[in-house]
Amino acid sequence: CVSNLTANELFERRTPAVEAADRICGDIERLAASVRNLVIVSNHFEKECGFDHETAEYAEILDIINDRLADLADRVIRIDRSDKEE
């Protein structure tokens, strides 16, 4: 889960955001090159003005990582809350 991996880099390892994005994307690119199929799961957080600085930075860097990984993917499936059945 890219969301958890990003949180671990930013909050546990205290990796700077840009370095975390580069590391995560690089590691996933290397992994993808060594496997036939790779499924990546992530999240997107709506930007809310109520986020503290750290949470806003996390949401922003996660979006950057998601965009970079989507560019590498053969297929991307996005599920929006409005797509879910109640």
C-alpha cells in the first residue's frame, strides 16, 4: 500500500518529502522490472483546509507519487466515493 509506505517514510523515518517520493517510486520501478504483474494500491485524500501542515504535506506528496506511478502503469483503476454503492 503506497499510502502506508509514504506515511512510514515521512513520519517514521522522517525522510524529506521529495526524497521519499523518489525513493518510493524508484523502489517500485525496480520491483516492477522483476515481476510479471504488479498491483499497487493507494489512496487519495481530498485537500481540506483543516489539515495540519504535516498531513497536508503527506496528502500532497502522496498525490505526486500516485501520478508518477500512474504514468508507469499499463492500467490504472480509480474508484471515487461517488462510484461506491450504498
